[in-house]
Amino acid sequence: MTDDRKTLRRELRARRRNLGAPARIAGAEAIAARLLALPFAPSEGYVAGYWAMDGEIALHAWQLRLPKDCIYCLPVLHEDQRLRFAPWRPGDALIPNKFGIPEPALAETSLLEPEQLSLIVLPLVGFDSRGHRLGMGGGWYDRSFAFRQQRAAPPWLVGAGFETQRVDRLDAADWDVALDAVCTEADTLDCRSAVFA
């Protein structure tokens, strides 16, 4: 399964990177509309996105259209191998983490725990119609949201990607955390009733 996942990850990342600028721009606009239309989209509180890298779909259009009482956050790597989240607005200072991904330059005391957020939009390498997610393989999101295996939302967990990243089936590992929905440029999958098997 590990070798299969590595091969699939490599193939899907290449598909994602090969999309042209017009598809990326249109995709970001469509994703913003789909995220704002989710039945559980919050009107207030902390929401998180990610800094798009390696061909991931960008979330800037969504961030700029959030309700005024929503505070946008970016993930920050923590030494305990779990993510924390930091409020961020365009223009605020960023520093690269150990993977070269920009993170808000805030003191640890200003960071939020995953449980404090209302909704998190997660990047993904691949997904299936049941909402199973294939990430980059580091396990950061699964460790950070492991508590969602025993309790209901919030925070709501939503994957964001392009249709070209959809696959027929992904087998879930014991540590995989279920997504509540997946949004692409063409579809919104409500996964709340999906059984992870």
C-alpha cells in the first residue's frame, strides 16, 4: 500500500502541476463560491486555509470573500508534530517553515489549537467520491484532527482540489480522519454520511 500511495501521489501531483493558469484562476473562483455555499459554512469564528504550493488550488478568492466576522488563519508546524493556526491577512509577515512553506510570524502564545477553529480547508493530493483524502504523506492534518474520529464537528474539515485529482477509490488507513466535504472547481461532495472502510 505504501508503494502504491507513493506512485499515486507522484502521478496526481504531476497532474495538478500541469494545469494551466486559466484553469487555476477559474478553479480558485469556483472553489471560493463552493466553499461559501457549504451548508455548514460559518458566518463567524476562526477558519483556516493553507498556503498553496506544488500546484495546489489557491484559496485567496475564498479568503477575500469570507464574512466579516470570520478570521482567516494559516497552519503553523509545531514541535509536537501537530498543526497550530495563526490569524493572517495579506501583507502580514511570513517566514518559511522546514518545508519552505510560508507561515505567519507570530509568537507561539498567539497560535490557536485545532479545536478552536470552525472550519478548515485542507489541501489534498488526491480524493475519491467518498471523501477519502490522500495528502503529502507527512500525517500533519491527520494527527492534528485525530480528535474528530471521536467527536462531531466543528471544526468542519473540507478538502479542496481539482477534478483531475479525483480517483476511483482510496483505501483509508486507521489514522485517516474523515472529511466532511470535498470541493473542486466542478463539484461539491458532501461526505458526512460516508462510511470510511
